[in-house]
Amino acid sequence: MLKNIYEQIEYQDLTDDLRLIADAMGIDVLRNLMKNLQGVYFYVPRVAHLDKFILRYMQNNSDKTFKEIALDLGVSTQYLWKIRRQLKKR
């Protein structure tokens, strides 16, 4: 039986963007992504774009200051206040 074509892909065959994925997650994960999600474009957002997560993180870490939470998430304290106000309005 013919070996899975994706198993034959080696690191040196990859484009620069695919190498980033392979370096971060491993070549086997990359092969699986290519096999099952070929042709799909991905955008990987920064944590700052996950407003619901940020609000939940703030609620789950209410013992921390806004400054500590901002450092954890890599955002500014002003951004945290903005997210909190926006989500409370909803």
C-alpha cells in the first residue's frame, strides 16, 4: 500500500510560514493540518482579540490587580478597562 503522502513531507520541503508551524507545534501536527485542512487560511489572533476570554480571565483572577492581569495577557490596563466597559454594556 502507498505510504500516506503527507508522511513523506520533510522539514526542508516546507515554506517559511509552514516552518513556523512545524517549529511551534511539530511536523506531525503540520502534516495533519495539511491533510485535513488543506486550502484553509488561518488567522491566529493575539490574546487581546479574545474579549470574552479576557473578561473571564479578569473574573477568574479577581485577586490580581489590573496591572498584573495586563502583564499576564500582554495588554494595557486601559485596554482592560475598555473591554470591561464594553462587555458590561451588552
